[in-house]
Amino acid sequence: SCDATAALDSNDPWDAARALGFCKRAYYDDGSEGFRAEWGLLEARWILPDGGTPSQGATFDVGHGILTQFGPGTQVREGSKLLVLSSGAARQPSDPGYQDPSGYDKGYMTSTPYGYQPTSPNCPVPPTTGEPHDGVALELIVRVPTNAKSATFDFNFFTWEFPVYICSTYNDYFVAMMDPAPAGQADNNVSFDSGGNPISVNNALLQVCSPQMAGGIDFQCPLGTSMLAGTGFEDHAATGWLQTTVPMDATSLGGTSVVTLLFGVWDSGDGVLDSTVAIDNWQWSVNPAGSSTTAPVE
């Protein structure tokens, strides 16, 4: 646990990395060997999802927060804090700086990371995705431990777009990009459901909601709605805690030991009807993983 002293409104990307569970820092050398052979976090920075440098000041900064919880139903998974990213304000209603996710437009646009074009095969008619608005992303450069075979992290995605804007141009996204992409994967996003849907209102892992047919999708909502209380997303939806597993062995990484991770969220098509994700509990593992998978936390 290395995140206990991180402030809710810290703008230090290293604090955000610590809230995720990256406690060990590696350092670059000044000599010809480049960085030392030790594993750990080499760099952390706040960026726009397309890699650009934010110039929006406090408007950008309110899109990330380091919280002890996101509503009573979303508690930390490790350490003392969790990282929250939002296309609106990364705050609970009880936090300073909170903005209602129904209509907080921060007024800026970006492109998608790595040229990624999200689709929603779960939709009866896959929608044309709108241009990204109000995006925020954390980029981490990490040297992988020599004995690591995989890694996991947990997240819970909340969206105001349920149930009205399912399978529409306005669907917001959370992505976890990895460069190099795992071997055999078509793109860099490692968080998606079993049908290949990225994390949005359209994915099959949306389980915190009221059961209904909406947008041509049958939402069974097995986790009910209690996890939405105290978040600002009451009467809307969330995934519940999910865990993404990614392969981290040398073969999957193409022989390199350094990976770039990007955790990002944005609105699509407009800047209102926001979405928020809580992320926590990065763990290295000696257990191999054949491919990237995302599943509910048991």
C-alpha cells in the first residue's frame, strides 16, 4: 500500500499510478545502458486519449480523482485509494468539484488512442461512433518483472447513457490500451467482453441496472441497482467490478520487457451524459494467460 497520502484532487500522475497499485518505481540511467534492469514504473503522465498534452487546466483535471470509494458500493480493491476517470467530473456527489453527469460538457475534443475505432457488435445495428469529447487518460510506461507471465486489474464502469442511448452514436467508452498489443490481438485495447464489445453502454457485462429490453439488447441486470447509490448515476447503469487479465510473457510482448499502458475514457458525439470508471488493484502474476480476457470479479 503506497497510496494512503494521495489527495483526491492530486494532479501528480505518479499518485494516480500508486492508486492503481503501481508502488515500485524503476529509474533511467544516464549511461549507455539506458534504464536499469530492475522492473517497475518508469514514467507516468496525464494525456488526452490520443496522446496529446492537455491544455484545458482545471477542466481536464476534474476528470481524474483519487478516491477512497465511488459510492458505498464501490470500495477499494487494494491499498487505501482507487483511481477514478470520467468524461465528466471524477467525483462523488459528496466530493468538492462534483458535477452532475447528466449534463457536464467540458467543451473540448480529442481523437481516439492509437487510431482505435470502437465498434459494438452486440448491437442489432452497430452504430457509427461519434467523435470523442472530454477525454482523459493516464499513460504509464512499465518495465515488466522478468518472471511475470500475466497481469490483472479491476474496474467498474458507470454510464448515464443507459437506458435511452444504447447502440447510438453517443456511446461513451473506457479503454485500456497496451503497446505492444498482446500477440494475436487485432488492436491495442485489452478490455472487452466475450463478444468483442469494448466497454460502453452496449457491452454484455453491464450488470448493475434495472432489467429491461433497451436498444435491441436484453439487459438482465443480475446485480440490481444498489451499487449506483451515492454515485450520481442512480437510475442508470454500471458493470460492477470486472477484472481484465493480459498476457505479459516475453513471447506475447514480442521480446520487449517495456510496455506502455493507457487507461482512458471519453464521451462520444457530444460532451454531456457522462461516463465514469473506477480502476484499482493492478497485480503481476506468474500464471500464464493465452489472451486478454475480461470477466466479473467473483
